[in-house]
Amino acid sequence: MDKEKIMEILATVTHPAQGDRSIVDLGMVESVGEEDGTVFVELAFPARRDPLTEYLVGATRAALTRAGYAGAKVATRVKDAPKKGRQGVNELGTDQIEGVRHIIAVASGKGGVGKSTVAVNLACALARQGYKVGLADADVYGPSVPMMTATEGVAPEAVMEDGRELILPVEKFGVKWMSVGYFASRGQALIWRGPMACSALKQMILQVRWGELDYLLIDMPPGTGDIHISLVQDIPVEGAVIVTTPQAVALADVEKGVNLFRNENVRKPILGIVENMSWFTPREHPAEKYYLFGNGGGAEMAASLGLPLLAQIPLVQGIRESGDSGTPSALGEGPDAEAFRSLAERIAEFAA
């Protein structure tokens, strides 16, 4: 075993939330050795288990495998805690979501349809109606919850309970928020392979102290793929909401998203379709409607799939401004807030 070569390999593994500094520069490589003929690496954290532990373990193992050290073993420990075996993401139980009454996925067949905008505003609308709500931002490649809630730069705290470390969600607007974006610097692209992304996202849900909630919304990544299947299979999702726009190119992907949840290996109920950007309404003339992207597409698609059209969300300047300012429009007044309030009522009816 060439320890110097292995250290060079490990120096290519960077921490997404530490300015892309390597695990070697950060002093996380506690030891390198050989165990049963295979390379053994131990990563250590100074005071608490890193929230991105599973990502770092996967990235380390992948780097060693690419360099020809197949089967390399990676363990972790906290320096200030008694040395013990780590709990892998596959060993994370569902005890932290046992106090959640309903888990609902917010998904879309493609990006750019305002899925995260709908998810964030739905969470706020439900909270405004008196429900206890949490939102897990599972959109790993474009986490937008921190910006949309003005919680960028917030570092979630962690606590030890019964020998396990739990992440505390960020609380604002009466909603508990958790996002992978809290663990990466602004504008940083999280270049993760599927298994790494799945591990990190499951931690963002199963290792968070949610407490008692009426609703936990999961803002899914856009599209369909392994990450989506893995999440809905391992997380007890009760149902899904599919977001689209009236445009034909967006509607064409709705069926793909619906088929994902109807797949025989998933089999999750779909609560209905939400048509976003249904029409443009000028702020000065709230009664006027301009159908910029077509009219009735969402209703026709919902009918063809045998699903209800849960809401039509208008395109108003306030939604864009509130998203940029970090104050969701569902907290205000106007046609957009009314649309999200109506959507929240439909969701509550389903889950009653």
C-alpha cells in the first residue's frame, strides 16, 4: 500500500460546504491503513458528525475505486466522542418522522415550472391556516429554499439525543425548513452522482428532528430518475402533487411524472395537478387575465389522466418579487395568495 499515493487521491475529495477545500486540507483524514488486504480510511470530525457525512464517505470511496483501490473501506468518528461504528444512511430509522401525520411530495416532470415556488408557498399557506408544517428541500441540484425564505447563510445546529446526532431544522414563517442548500456555499454547484445524492437527501429527511407535524412537504428534484424512486421507496410518502405550466412542452412531461408515482415499484397516490403560471394578472388590474402560455392545458391533462386539477396559480409580479426577497407571496394578499390558500384547503381536504 502506497500511503503517499492514497493521500494524493484523498486530496481530490472536496467538502461542498467548506469552499471546496479537500478533506486532507481540512484535517478530516484521521488514518490510512490496510485491513484484510484492502485500503482502510478513517475520517474524523472535530466536534460533531458532519451533516454531509454520507456524501463524504461516498465521495472518498468513489475516488479510491476510480484509482484502482476497489473495495476500499471508509469509516467515520467524532474526535470528542467515544470511538464507535458509524450509522450508515441505510441504517437511519424513521423515528424522526413518526410524529408527522402526512408526508406529501411536490414534483414536476421537468424543471422551470415553478415547483419549488409552489412547494414553499403551499407550506406557508398551510401554516397560515394553523397547521404544523415542515418542508424538506430535496432538489439537490438546485436548492432554492434558502433564497426563497431569506435563510441563506444559516447553519442548522445539531444535537445529540440517545447517542444519535440530529439536525435541527430552520424555523421561519411558522414552518420548519431543511435544505441541502444550507450546507453549500451560495452559487456552488453540487456535482453528486446518484447514490451520493440519495444518501445526502435521506439524511436531510431522516436525520432531522421534525417533532410533531401535520404536514411534511418534500420538494423533489425535477424530472424522473433513480433519486426520485429511491426517495419515495424509502420515505413513507402518502401522496404527490404534480406541478406544471399550461405550455405544451411542460404538459408533455406531466405524464412522465405521473407514471413515476404510478409505477408498480412505487405505487404512490397522486393528489392532483397544480397548474402554475396559468395566466398573467397585472398588479394594477387584478381582475384581468392574459393567457400567455395557453389556456386550459392543465385541466385537459388532469382530465386525461383521471386526476383533479387542484389549483391554477396566476403569474403575478408579486410572486417573483416575494421569491427574490425571501417572503413567500402566500403570506400576503392578492390573487396569488388566494390561489395558494385555496390549494392548501384542497390538500387539507384530501388528508382529513
